[in-house]
Amino acid sequence: MYTADGYDTFSSNQVATMRILIASIVLLPFAIQAFKSIDFKKDLSSFLIVAIFGNLAPAFLFTYAETGISSGLAGMLNSITPIFTIFIAMLIFKDKMSFRQLFGALIGTAGVGLLLYFGKKNSIEGEWSHILSVLGATLCYAISLSIIRYKLKRYKSLDIAAVAFLLLLPPSLILFFTEETIITFQNKTEIWNSFMAILILSIIGTALALFIFNTIIKNTSALFASSVTYFIPIVAVIFGFFYNEAITAPQIGGMTIALLGVFIANSKRDKKSS
């Protein structure tokens, strides 16, 4: 999952581009090795969906969103991912859901509605475009992890991550130059601290995290894997507190209801639908 850093020196698009580019380079040796086992004729479209919806689009959506809303609110909104996952499984992949999962989805949706309402009402700069950007990113995550679960399950987790980023290497290189990132490096003196933060986030928060996330998806279910977002709002609120970001009681209430719905939907999973 993505959060942004380095805005004092880099634009949001530059941050997103460098995170994708660095992760692509880090995973390149694994992608070359994975070529032997990938059936591109059959699965290229699935890998493209994972690359775009699981990595490229969220990177830009989240970095843009955090120029207008707090990281705490962004983390809360990210907890919506399991709700989207439930509906995608039902509507696209025709996966049968139990009454408990549907009931949990309804509760979660209600919580999401409250979170969106109070998030817009109480955010200092939050335009709807910023909030909807996070919402769009969570939908992208749900699409990607569903594709991994239902279409790419037979591949190794590292291969999925590596090939997805390999497909993003050419466009990230193009964006690196079109976004004038080199000029930013040349013209700003205090830039290396921000770049080091982006470098660490790219390796640990993007490449390594994606590998772990794909492993969870393959060994459990798309719905269960998406539930790692339980922890994102909690961590986001903690970090937001230390950075003096305003998190209101109604926002926390909406997040709690959303997480309660996801918890109900995940409890006693039906093995047939996993």
C-alpha cells in the first residue's frame, strides 16, 4: 500500500514515478528469471491489470490525495478495500457469498459512508477529488488482488510482483523524464533526504510489501488478504497524531463501523468461496 513522502522537494507525480521506477529496477532480476514460467499468451492481460490497478494507478492516486488530506484520513479510507473485494468477487467472478459476508458488507458500506461524510466535513483542505482519489485507489487494490486470487494463483508470489513491475518499467522511465525529475535534482539543494525516504519506501513499502501481500492472497483468499487493511487506519492515526493531524471522533466512529463490517464478513469464511 502507498503513502507519500518527499513533498518538500518533489511533486506528487515525481514521488509516484520514482517509487514505481525504483521498485521495478529492484525486482528486475527476479522478473527476468520469471520469464521461463509465465504464459504471456494466456495471462498477459491479467498481469497488465495487476500492474496498472495494483501498482501504477494507486501510486499516483495516493500521492495526489495526500496533497489535500491527512495521512490519517487516507489510512482510514484505505480500510474500504475489503468492501470492494466482496462486491467484485460476487459481481465479476460470481463467487458465492454467505449471508454473514453480505451482512458484513452492508455494515461496512454504512461505515464507509460515514467516514466519507465526516472526512470531507472535517478535513482542512480535503476536496472531494482528494477523497475520491483514495477511494479509487482502494477499488484498484481490490481489482488487482481479485485477479491474483482468481487468475494468477498458480504463479509464485515473487514472480507475480516482479513481472507486474517489469511491465511498468518502460512507462515509469518515460514519466521520470517527462515529469522533469532530473531538473528537480539539479535545482534543489536539500533533496537527498527526501530521495532516501522515497528509496526506502520503494524497496520496503512497495516491492517487499507487494511480495508479502501476494503471498497472503495466494495462501488464503482475496477477501482475507484485503483485511490487512485493518491495521492501516490504526497505524495512520498513530502517525497522524505525532504529526499533529486532526482526527475527529466521528471519523474514528465511521472507521470502526467499516472495520466491524469487514470483520463480520471475514469471520468463519466459507472454504468454497475462498
